[in-house]
Amino acid sequence: MIGNDVIDLAAAKTQSNWRRQGFLQRLFSEDEQHCIMSHTEQETMVWVLWSMKEAAYKAWNRQTGTRAFIPHLLHCSVKVLDSDNFMGKVVCGDFKYHTQTSISDEALHTVAVADSSQKIYEPENPDIIKDEGGLPFIQNNRKLLPASVSHHGRYRRVVSVCD
């Protein structure tokens, strides 16, 4: 299973006020809020955790077929590798997703996979094929491979698993 999320950081600054009353409590557990408040770049950590939840949710949705607004059921743990790279895990019930987040060019991008040994690639300008449930796939060597599509502001990212 695969999911991804991209955040245009400039758009996020103008579209979302993460400091407004109730915002953090609505989306993040107490541990996640502590992670945000104790990080030197609090706003960055808000979007890292949110992106982890979104990417994992897409993988979970593909795996279970369930659609729901469940940010409190997605529990994140994150390891800061450096100021622009993060690794983590997101747990949702019995499901666990491994995440990798990178920040570049005013965008933040997270990929989530159920199997950490899966190889991921980003095809250039792929044709997206959706199944009857609306899940995206790409064609590679006559095989349909699961894909994840994300867009926000100026950015669009498509990821898939290697064949």
C-alpha cells in the first residue's frame, strides 16, 4: 500500500492558521502536540505531522476501502534526520505505515508505505488510470501499479511502487 501528500508551504501559510484555538487539538494527539511545541520549527513540524497523517490515510484507504475523517486515529511518531528530512511511523488500529518526509523548494512531501522494503518511484507525467472506486493506478510494462496522487498549491506529486 502506498500514499503520498505534498504541501505548498507558502499556500499553507496563507490558507491555514495552525495557531488558532482548537486547531492542534482537533488534529493531533497530546504526544503529537508536544512534538510540535517542543520542536525549534513548530510550523514545520505541524505540516510534517499533518502530511504523515494524510499520506498514511491514503495508504489506509487503499488497503481498507474506508473513507473517513480520522486524524485522531492516525498516531504519528517521527524522527528528525536533519532540518529537511524526517522518517516516521503512523499507526491506525492494526495498520502501520512507514513514512519519509522531505522539504525542498517551499514544498513538503511525504510518502507512506505499509512495507518498508517497497521501492518507490516518481514517474514523470504519468497517465493516471482510476478504478471503479476512484483509486489511482499507473501503467508500467503493461502492468497496472498502485499509485498515489497529491496536489496542493503549486505542487503535484505522483508516486508508485516499483514493479
